[in-house]
Amino acid sequence: MPDSKKFTVQWGGKDLIIETGVFANQANGSCTVQYGDTVVLASACMSESVREGLDFFPLQVEYEERFYAAGRIKGSRFMKKEGRPTDEAILVARYIDRAVRPLFDDRMRNEIQVVVTCLQFDGENDPDIIGLIAASCALHISDIPWDGPIADIRIGQIEGEWVINPSYDARKKSALDLSFAGTSDKVIMIEAGCDQVPEATALDAFAFGSKHLAAPVKLIEEARAALGKKKRDMVSPKNDDEKAKFEKRDKIQAIARPFLVKAVNELFFATPQATKVERAKQKSELKKRCEAFLLTQGVEAADVKLGTSIAEEVLEA
């Protein structure tokens, strides 16, 4: 069993503590993160082999609540098993997923699981914020290829003053409840709820929060410098057959990309789509047009999907 190591920084008036070497040492990467008296465990695991037949990146992110974290015992004398995830747990898992997913190479086909478990909850510090920090640290110190680290922060405004990671009670008094993930110079994911606030106020919140993301990101970098594993290369071709497949894919995508950029501007920006249903219809139309275009360029029908697979990437860019 490896020795445990602790890394600590003052953040928003409280200690943010990352500890490794205590739990889940057989995972590719794991750590606990404590903020106040709330503690979460994050573990990141990757399969040794590629899952054949997939045309998508198989990432699974889970957030697990435990009754013992709040000092409770589940159910009657006969039913002690944890039940299905609550709506809150599902939303926290999605929150973490949205932040970490864009930093993976989507060409990977090894299964990856990131599991965040709340070990202790103090009723004041929300586990969602430190859950993402823990997931980021577990991935960054592991050998799993990932373009992190990132951190997240919650910003509130109480009586005109900005507050970092406000408590549950403080959030009820706040005119703005903004959470976002990224680094001090880039934002990856945003989640917010607020009364009507001026645009300048929202921009000030981002500027204030971005400045304070530097501390947890630096702490994660310290953890990697001390005990991080060498990252594995999971996407380079391993033989001539794989090399030929990669070259074919890159060639087809190079043909498709300029067409997709032009089509995205026409379908989504020249005539903005107001609803999710309308946008879904335009996405379908985008892929149909791309398929037809690639066929006219001499791409075989069986290979058309290699070009349309980057439609989402072009749309998000």
C-alpha cells in the first residue's frame, strides 16, 4: 500500500485538502478531497483493451450518495441496500461529465469510468464542487490520457459582495448562483440560476471566479508532480492496419470539414434555431447533406460515417 500524501491550500477562507494513497489504490488514479467537513472520494479506471465495434468514446461518470455520509442508516431492518440514484445524484454526475468529457481524445475506445462517492457531508459545503475537483485530480494523476487539470467554483452575490462557494443558507440569499469549470484562462462548462441580473454583473462573476480557480488547479498540479503516473498513448496506430484506418479517416474528415463549416453557418447561424426540436432537425439535415456531399466526392458508402462523425465537433467549434 502506497504512503498517503496530503496537499493543502486555503481557498475561500477554508482549507481545500487533497489526499492520495488511502482508498482505491488499484484504480488508475484516486484521491479524496475535503472542503470544510465534506469529503468525497474519486476514482478513475480505464480498461486494458479497446472495446471493439464502438463508434463513440465510452466514458461513464457516476456520483454516488451514501446515507452514512450524513450519519444515517438506510431503510428498514430488511432492506439495507442503497437504492437507485436520486435526481440530485444524477444531476451531479452530469455536471462532472460535462466538464471532464471535452478534455478526452474522442478517438479513444477504451472504457473509462470515473466514480465520485460522497464519504462525509457536513450539511454546509456542497459535494458537487469538490466532486469535480476530485475527479479532475484522479484523472490528472492517473495514466489515463486527459488534457487537464481543471477545477470548478460556485459564485454567489450577497448584499453586493461576491462570495466563493457559499453555504446552502447563503445561497438562498444570493441574487446569483453561478457554477463553472475550467482554469484561470478558459471556461469549459457553465451552470447558473439567478434572478434577473445585468450582463455586466454576470461578466464580473466570471472574472472573479476565474481568478480564484488558480488555487485548486495549482494544487492538482502539485499532486501530479509528486506522484503522477506517465500518461499512456491510446490513440496512435499500433500496426499497419490501424495506420491505414487512421489515414483513411483523416483523409475523409479533411474532405468533410470545409463543407460542414459552411453548412453549419447556413443551417444554424444564418437562420438561428430557437428550440431543441428545431436544432435536432437541423443536425439531422446537416448529416444528410454531409453524406450526400461525401458520396459525390467518391467516398464509399461504408466510409461516409467517418466524415459525418465530426459534425458535432464542427458544430460545437
